[in-house]
Amino acid sequence: MADSRTKFYLDRQNRKWKGVCSGIADYTGVEVLWVRIGLILLTLAGGFPWTLIAYMLVAWMAHDKPMGLYETPEDAKFWQGVRSNPKRSTTEVRSKFRELDRRLADIETHYTSRNTQLANEIESLR
């Protein structure tokens, strides 16, 4: 399933015409409005036939985005980050796990230490 989250898909739910611009926006994490404005400016700046040809080729070759590809918006942001820079994403995940491990170690140290106040509180709860 992870490799399907790193592929480019047409986003038919947020489409205006074929879903290419919304697919690019979903893939990169850029706001879809800016992608559409960029495509229009590129077309008007001299890429007239080629941008439309490229748009139609992408619309023809790309697959539709599967339903339920991302469970949460945070999940979508994570996979956009993986697509843009996989090494940074793995570093961020390692950093989060390191932080969680450190916090768990602190809790374990606090719990197993000879803390009489904590022992009294636990005994009072029994």
C-alpha cells in the first residue's frame, strides 16, 4: 500500500476538468489554485500547444486516485513529504521515535526509582 501512496493520481473529486491540476496539487502539496494559475501562465507565456498536449497525455496515462488513500489530512501531508524528500521524511520519523523512546525512558525511570511520594500515591490508589 505504501508504494501506491507515492504514485501520481488524477484527483477526480477536486477536479475542474480532467483532474490533472488537482492531482499535481495532491502529489506536491501545493495549493491547487496555484497549480492552475501556473498552468494558465505557462500556456499564455508561449507553451500553448505543448502544455495542452502534456495535459491531455497526463489525463490519458494517469490512473484515478483510489478512494480512502489517506486516512487523515496528516497522513496526506506525511506522504506528500515522502514524495518530495524521502530522506527527510525518514529522518523526521526517526526523530519522533527517538523522542517517544526518551519520554518512555523518563517515565520508566520515574516509576522504577525510589520515589517515596510516587509510591505513596500508588498505594493510596489501591
